[in-house]
Amino acid sequence: MGAVEAGIAMVMRFDVILTILAAAAFGIVVGAIPGLTATMAIALLVPITFFMEPIPAVGAMIACSAMAIFAGDIPSTLMRMPGTPASAAYTDECYAMTRKGEAEVALGANVLFSALGGLFGTAVLIVAAPLLAEVALGFSSFEYFWLALLGLSCAIFIGTGAPLKGLLSLLLGLFFATIGLDNPAGIPRFTFGNAELLSGVDFIPAMIGLFAVSEVLRAMASGAPDWEMRQTAMRNPLKGWGRMFVTYWPQQLRGNITGTAIGILPGAGADIAAWVSYAMSRKFSKTPEKFGTGHVEGIIESTSSNNAALAGAWVPALVFGIPGDSITAIVIGVLYLKGLNPGPTLFLNNPQAIYAVFTIFILANLAMIPLGLAALKAGTALLRVPRKLMMPIILVFCIVGAYAVNNSVYGVVLMLGFGVLGFLMEEHGVPIAPCVLGIVLGKLLEEAFVTSMIKADGQLLAFFERPMAAGLGVLTLLVLCLPLLGRLRRALRSA
Amino acid sequence: MKRLLVAAAGLALSVCLSFAPAIAAYPERPITLIVPWGAGGGTDSVARMIASLLERDLGQPVAVVNRTGGQGVVGHQAIADATPDGYTIGLLTVEIAMMHWQGLTKLDPASYTPLALVNEDPAGLQVRADAPYKTAKDVIDDVTKSPGKYKASGTAQGGIWHLALAGMLTSLKVQPTAVPWVPSNGAAPGLQDLVAGGVQIVTCSLPEARALIEAGRVKSLAVMATERSKLMPDVPTLKEATGSDWTIGAWRGVAGPKGLPKEVTDRLIPALKKAYDSKAYQDFLSSRGFGGRWAEGAAFGAFMTEADASLGKVMKEVGLAK
């Protein structure tokens, strides 16, 4: 047990704890600003870690990323402006709760279940990292193709209203994903010779436009009336949490497991985890009709999921140096710089460092509760600002965020365009969530399909040749066909 | 009268301000370093290391700005389009000698003022650790026997590691189409696919493959350089393994827009030399397993022109050029 104690002792130092707290506060600020993602927060930390000891450096990155993913929920709930892409899946649900006067309940759920999700992911990382990394490493493009298709089928469950309009929205999203040069063949598509368009439709400006700018436009069109509902203050957070924990424990557990699993897979991260969990929550809910009206159930499942994914992404990163998401891609570079070269040998030669990493994960997720509650109190004060003043401020934040993504005006133009599109779509009852999902998954789906076809010399049956791919393929086809079969059976019965 | 005085004072002030840069010594305000690739990648970390070292020497902040997208086109364009006053410079990558051959942009190495080459990582030839090959020659023999059977990956279609493979095969009198290329989003996904059994060959650099080589999942059979790598001295050069003279690597160098004034280059090149020679940078290279390579000013320009010609030749041979 010497290594465990040594690992814990490496963390329990004044300077290390202080670094972790400072990085956590930094993560909350960056995560809460739309357009500035958790990945960006980590990238900004990199030059600072050049001059740090290994353990505080790693600690800063873990604490910062965990806080940023949670903090993304704050503007998402208060202003319908996802702070990070990982919050996009349940932005509408959180915002609907704010409209009902339950902003503090929604944010309280985000704090608690983000922390618990993070702890669950950490537990999996501690117990089974080497084993699970092995499984994740076995995933090839054939398996990813089915996973992306399964993800797209989520659109059926997340879109409210008419299925045809949901499909239209999804296809729009898939179309946007085809723009640019970053496709398997490396051929520019829909770029009209413009250098900026070569980089395609960046997901973040599109998301800010669709969600936040469209909301600003709508508020302005109606003269920005103030909230009809008074926000109820969250009384005792512990009491509310106890009730949610007891009522929704299966959802929470499912979110934790889904999130961790998706995080471990190198091709997918916290954002996709949140989408899948939100869709699953609705699919298996006893009251699916409440989804989209400000119901906490789906929020709990997906907010657990995205934080669990964060820890899951460290599994292949620590064991094989293969990043599980865009954050760990940066972390791996820092691990090398600090002499903590990832690989199975790290677990053998330097176990105390591994235990130190685990300890930091636990500490960071625990620290999320008090820090998160403080951020929540500060955030909800914003709701008392008259909406007439708030809307222009939100627009300014949107513009700054869209600019910051790539330091170019192109992002701002993109965001404004998507704002108008989102406004028009919602005015005509077309849901925007499937469109966002299409942009997220479109590239993954196309890449997986085209690369698989190259590998298999065009044989479609190859998608069923590998055992894991075959299993996933059958599952996907079942999910897609079951509603049709059900309808067929009902039709036969009534005939 | 009062208004006139204010206007005159304002005019005088603005005249002073507009002349100020010419009077004060460069640099007198923060410098922007544009990186055409994403935050956190290898190129980004080189840029951030160089920026933090330049900052100490120049006494002005050097801000790293990532301008990503279009497989490097957007960022390279931003560097070339900047005002040539020395306050916007950038990190060029090998793609600058490739993109224009593909018809993606008009930019080429001549669109810049070369400052310094700071790093080069040669391509390696990697296969699964449990593959039945002992040498690079075994791989080539097998590929020749059954063209089209084996697939390779490591970067996007037409990317540097794709060229590494195509150039290697051509130099050994094998049709480049004998090993179809499976595009990937960089080396890590390509390597993962190698271990997952999706592809059989990955031609990426040794530092990129390092974790999986050390984990015993992947082995490197050759490095496409004139000398063996410091990181893995046991891996033979391609010449030793197969007799081919083919060498290729991904390189990175600092440059500014075309027409940087001499006073700027005279200040920046020695500062870059100091940064390159510093212990911090050399330690950084060795801990990441990156290869160092130095060339300054005109020598870096000549290096790029030469790379441009040789890459263009291969791209035409294998049908990647427009």
C-alpha cells in the first residue's frame, strides 16, 4: 500500500491544493463563457504548466476540465447559451426550467450530478483502466460507423413535435457537416473558393447561433418582456438533492455508465455522451411527455454522463497514450513533458503518480460541490436583471465567444447566420436539437463509412464481419426497425 | 479658439504616435504568433514553448493564436496576409510545401519571410508488434506479392505521412497504389486503427507512435531519414533496411509575412537562435521525443524551396498534385 499513501501524500500539499483550487476557479470562469470550451481552458493552461512540478500540473488540468464541463451548464440554464458543447444536449430542458422559475433547481441538479458522475468515472478509471483500455483499443472504423448511426437514431428521441420536421432538421445538420476540406477524400466541398469556408462549419459558433442568438431575436421581436415567473430560491440544497437522488437513481446510474463508456472510446467524448444519455433518458422514461417542458429527469442523466465521460477519456490516454477526447489529447503532451510517459509501464514504474492522479480526480469532483454552489448563487442573480438589458449583453457574449473559437470574424458571421436560421426554424416548429446533433455526428459517420469502405475494398458485408461490429450492427438495426415493427403489428391487429 | 487648440493638440499627438514605431526599438508592443493547427497538438506545443522563450528575450508578450481549419490553409493564409511589421509572425509547417500542389491555395514558401527552422521529425514505418515482419524489406516483399491487400493510415488523404508511404514505395519501384491509403484525423487515430486491426501499416513519426511502441503493441521497422533517431536508436534508417535513399519528415519553422524589415529579422533571428539553443527548448524536444533541426533566415528559405520541389515531384508521381 506504500504507493497509494505516497500518491496521496504527493497531492496533500499546500501548494498542490492551492494550484488545484485556482485551476478550478479558472475552469468555472472559462466554462461559463460561451464559445470558450473546456478544451480551450486546458490549452490556455499548457504554457503555465511548463514551469510547474508534474503533480500540480496534472492536477490543474484535471480540476480545470471538470469544472469547465459543469460550468457550461450555467449560461445554458440561465440564457439558453451552452457554455461548452457538452451542455448542448440538455440546454433546452434547463432553459425551460428557468422559464418555469426553477433555475436554481436545474443548476443544483447540475452541480450534484456532475460531481457524482465525475466520481463514478473516476472509480471506473481506478478499478479497471488497463482492462477497459484494451477493449477501447479494439474499436475500428467499422464499430465507429455503427456507433455514429446509433447516435443519429437519438434524433428520433430528442426532437419534439412532428417526426418529419425533426428529420428535416437532422438533414440540415448533416449537410452543414459536409462543408469544407476536412473530409476523408480531402476535397473542398461547398467552399466557393473561400479560404475560411475550407475549415467548414465550426460546431461552436453554429451551436451558439442556433440556441442563443435565435432566443435573443425572439425576445427582441416580442419586445423583451420580463419573466412572468418569479424564480424560486433553492431552499436547502441538501434536502432537494436527497429527493432527486432517491427518485432518479436509475437514471443517474445509467448516465454514469453510458458517459464513462463513451468517454473511454477514443472517437467520442463528453458532448456525444450527453446527447446519447438525454435520448436514452427520454426513451426509457415513464413520463416522456414531460421532456422538453422543464423536467429534471433528462438533465440528471445527461449531466452525470458528460462529467463521467471526462474521467473515462483518461483510460486510453493513461494506458496507451491514445486520447479519449480532445482534452486528453492535450494532456498527453503535458504528461510527456513532465516525464510521466503514458503507457502500461507508467502503472508499473510510477504507481505513486497514478495514485496521485486518482486522488486529484476525487478531490476535484468533491470541490465541485461548494465551488459550483457559489457559482450558481452568483449566476442566478443575473436573472433579476431586466431582460431588455440582458438580451444585448447576451449578444455581446455570443459575439466574443464565436470570435474566440478561431480568432476570426468568420466565426461571428457563421454564428449570426445560424442565429437567423434557428429563429426561422423554431418559428416554423422545426426543432433545432437534431440539427446540432447532425453537425456533431456527421463527420464521424462519414469518416467511419468511407474509411471502412476503403479497408474492405467496397464490400458492404464487412460491417458485419468483425464480431464487435456485427453485434453493434444488429443492435442499431433493431433500434431503427423496432418502431416500424410495432406500427406494423398494431396495423395488423386493427385490420 | 479653444476647439482649434484641442484639434491641433490631437493632430500633434497622432503624428507623434504614427511615427513612434520608427523611433522606438522593435519590439515595443506584444507580438502574435499564429499557429495553423489546433491547441494542444505537437505543433501547438512547439509554438508555445518558442513563444514563452522569445517573450523572455524580447521583453514583450508573445501571444500564441490558433487559426485552424482547412488542413492548415486558414492559418498559413493568416500569416501571409499579416502586416509585415514584425508584430505578427507564425509557425509554418511542412504543409506549406504541399498545399499549393494540391490546388488548395496559391501560398507557397516564397509567400513568407523565413526566420528559423526549429524542428523536424522524420517518418517511420510502423506495423503491429505481432505482425510477422522482421524488417522493412519483409513488408515491401509482402506488399509486392499481393498489391491492394494491405492498407495504410496515419493522416488525411494527401497529408505528409501519406506522401511518406507513396514516396517510399515509388523509390523501391513498387506502385504506390499497391497500398491504398485510409485517411485518418492524424496519427493517433491511425495508430489505434493499426492496433484494432483496421489497417496494417502506419507511416507516422516516431514520437507519435512512441506510447504504443513502448506499450509493446506496435513496432517500428525503419525511419525515413539519413540518420537514426535519438529517441529510438535501434530502429534502422530506410537506407539500411531496404537500400532506398528516400527521406521525408514533418518540419516546423518560424516565419513572417513577405517583406519583413531588416531591423525586425535582425532582432528575431538571434532571439530564435537563443531560444533554440536554450536548455528549456532542448529538454522540451528530448522529453517529447521530437527531433531538433536548425536553419536560419535564407538557409531556412532554401530548405523550404528544396522541400517544395521534392514534395511536388512525388505528389505528381503518385497523382496527388493537381
